[in-house]
Amino acid sequence: MIKTFNDPMLFYRFAGGAVKPLFCLAMLLAAVGLYMTFFVCPIDATQGNSYRILFIHVPAAWMSLLVYVLMAFFSLFTLAYGNRMSAVMAQALAPTGALMCFMALFSGAFWGRPTWGAYWVWDARLTSELILLFLYLGFMALQSSIADRRRADSAGAVIAFVGVVNVPIIYFSVRWWNTLHQGASIGAGGSSMATIMLCTLLVMVGAFTCYGLATVLARSRSVILERERRENWARKAAIK
């Protein structure tokens, strides 16, 4: 597996074979999860039907954190070893993470309106999640603004690695500060959610995860072709 990752041509072929199955699995899980969300899960006693937004909001928020941690991990390898495939993965992860972060903020606003009476409040978790979106956008903007690829990778890696400190702030913000945002419903001690709601949430998390993997692998193929365009195999693959 390490050999496949370090070889752009082998990874390009591996990613190409994995993208379609992951997209299909994501669509299947999303269809099942959305059916359970709207037709199986009961109405919540306190939040009514508005809580159903959380089946989109929570997976998107989790993915926004996970993708950034992975981006920071690959960025560390880029800084430490100059590994070109690590730089490729960091670049491929950023747009997916930004999308997930935007979805978390957007869906959270529509959940917050009937729950808090406002689409947006300067809550600690909301504010730190907004900062995460700016970190994603800053990473992509910086990489696209520097012509020299090695300098762009190094500059982006610094932003990604330094910005990862924001992830634990987002996660622990509801414990560290008195915020409007509710605490975690799933923890080491179990879940406070009803079984059917927990199952629905896990199905949607699976759908978001498969979609995220598929988009990152598909985008990594484009990045590899762009970076390896001088190689003969890359020119042939681009033509196909």
C-alpha cells in the first residue's frame, strides 16, 4: 500500500478503481439514511421536526473536522519529507473539507432558527467552525496564488498544520465555555439518542464518509495529472 501511495501512476490507477464503487455506496447509504430521516424516525418531543436537519448537520460537521486533521497530517509529511503525494492529498482534501464545513454552517443556521430564534449567534463552536472554513479557503487561495509548486505546497502545509489547533477548540468548545450549542449526544459512556435515531445518524455518517473519500480520490487524480503532465503516462491518461 505504501508503494502504491508513493508512486503517482499506481495511485492514479488505484483511485480510479475506487471512485465509482464509493460514489455508488454513498448514494445507497444516503438514500437509506434520508428515508429513515423523514419516514422512520419519530418526531422529537422537544424540537419537533426541526431536529431532522441534524442528520445532515452532524455528519457534515464531523467530516469537516476529520478532513482538516487528515490535511494537516499530510501537510506535516510534506514539510518534513517533501513527499509529493502527501502534497497531492492535502490539495485534494481541501475542497471537500471546505464543502463539508459550509454544509455544517448552513444546515446549522436552519436548525438554529427554530431552536435559538436566530440563524446565527456568535457562539464559541459556531465561530470556531467559521474560522475553520476560512482556514480551508485560505489554504486553497494560497496554493493557487503561488506559481512555484514546491513553494505553494510548503506555504499551504504551514497554514494547514498551524490551523489544526482550531480542531480541538471546536470539539471542546461546549465544555470550555458556556455556549448555546448542545453538547455531544454520543460519547464514551454511550449515546443519549434513541436507537433508531442513532442508527440513522450512523448511516448518514457512512454516506458522507464514502462521498468524501470518493471526491478526494477523484480530485487527487486530477491533481496528479496536472503535476505529472510532463510524464508520458500522464499525457496518455489525460487523453483518455
